[in-house]
Amino acid sequence: WGISGVAGPLVGGFLVESLSWRYIFLLNVPFALLSFFMIVVYYKETVRETERKIDYRGALLFALGMSAFLYGLLSGSESETFLRPIILASFFISFVLLFTFHRVEKKASDPLLPPAVIRHPVILVINLAVFFSAWVLVSMSAYIPIFAQGVLGKSPTEAGFMLMPLSLFWTLTAIIGGRTIGVASPRYRTMTGMGLLIVGTVILSLITRESSDVFIYLAVSLIGIGFGLSQPVFMVVLQTSVDWSLRGSATAVNSFLSTTGQTLGVAIFGTIFNLSILRSFSASDTLSGYAIDPFFQSSTAKTFGQDVQYAAEIALSHGLRYVFIGGVLCAILAFAMTWRLPKVRPDDPRS
């Protein structure tokens, strides 16, 4: 995971710069086939057959309800308003389906989301911390490349280099942290990690087009270390807080909330960024009438006059600052959640 996280942005930047962005998706095909082959051939497991009633109805209602909700969010983030009829209809359908799902789950003999997982106080705190930290991950991984290319004039490959410390330090810190997971309490370990997220996002919120690249690398490194310190602890505490039979459900809910947090982050931060850019372009005599998309990449932005390019860099910088400030707020919320974690060391995962 660490190697792919480092190599991925670099290879992706090279493909976008040298060939076409479409090759990024083609690159996934051989790795997916290789993964499929390895699982089929080499993965062995011991299956203990039991009688279970699968909650098909709840699964269908939940999947459709969340899909409608996320569709409304992402569609709204791409426009200037959430009041379009199709977006409002998506939210209404989502509410009806999820409310029906709640009623169905209360009567299900084997619910999709067991109450012991949802209501567990420690798991609830961990899930909220993971949810808000996922917003931080989006605020940097999705928008630092835009800042690097649109504001600093970097190439796609150089923008990929700026994200490399995230995966590198996340992996190294997680390896070290995993070996010392019983040394400090979960609360202090995760507080340190989430505290580094706050420091990193504050640095990002203060950078400007005149700032040195060193500050971006420093912020990304601190955020990577913060995730490496906290995420393994979150997972161990989560899995040791419930019975073995519920660990699959607990892990699945945690992964779902992480993915949902990233999706919500893209939608909300995208809306904030788009509204800021649209307002800046319409209010500027220099930028009025120009399309926004060409200024996201340095190669196309350089085709415009110097005055136009400078004004666009300022507009992008202001819009991205709002996003990074949002990352700071989410990091603070994630940090606040860690105060509720236990001080005692987690149980031995082998028990």
C-alpha cells in the first residue's frame, strides 16, 4: 500500500503529462486482474457454516438510499445551487428509503447494522474520528494538485511529488506504531495523530502563491505521520471492543463511514471551492468571460496573457484557502473525538 501510494501519483502525473488521463484507468486493469488471480489461487480460509438470514431488503434499501443521497450531493457540488428539482428529488427519495430502512432494521432478525455495533460508545467515537479525518484527507489529496498546478504552475508530475510524503510517512509511521501499539494508551496515541493533522492543515490554510514548496511538503508529511499514528490504533481498538462475531460488521461500518466522509468532503468542499471561483471570476474585469477549467492545469493556463494568468492564480488561491480552512475545522473535530477514547491499552488482538 505504501509503495503504491508513493508510485501512484508519480505514474499518474507522468501519464497525464505525456499521454492522456484515460490511461490512468487502463493502468488499473492489470493490477485488478493480478489481485483477482492471487485471491482465487492463494487465499485460503476456514469456513464454518452457520444458518444466517441475510437482510436483503435492508441491504437494498440502504444501498439505494445512500446512492440517492450521494448523487444529490455530488450533483449539487457541480452546480451553483442545490435547489435544482433533480437534486431535491434525490434528497427526498434518499430520506424515504433510509427512513424505511430504519423501520425494517428494527424488525429484522439479523439486521444489516447490528445495534451492538452502532450504539457502542467507543466504536461511535472512533467512527466519528475516522469520518472527520476522511474530510481532511480529501481536502489535501484532491486540492493540493490543483494548488500546485493552478497556483504554483507545477506540472502534473511535480504535483504528484507533493503528495508523495503522505503515503510514505503514513506507511513508515504505521509500521513503527503497529509494533509499539501497546506502549501508550489509545487516547494519547490518537490525540497525537489528530493533533498533527491540525498542525498540517493549519500550514496548508496559510500558504500563498509566494510560499515555498517546503511548507507544502512539511504539511503533507505531518498529516501522513498523523494518519500513521492514529489509523492502526483506531482499527485495533475498534476490533477488540466487540465480540469476534461482530468484528466484520464493525470494520465494515468504519470503512463505509471513511468512504462516505471522503465523498461528503468532495461534495461540500467542491461546492465551497466552485462558488468562490465563480464569484471571483464574475467580479473580476480581467477574468470575466473566461472559462475556469483551463486554469486548473499549468500547461493550459500558460496560454493566456500574464495578467489573466495572475488574476486566475489569485482567484484559485482564495478558493482553495476556504477548502483548507474547512480541513482545519474537520481536523479539530476529529481531535475532539479522541478525548472520548479509553486511556487503558487495547487488548491483545490475538486474544
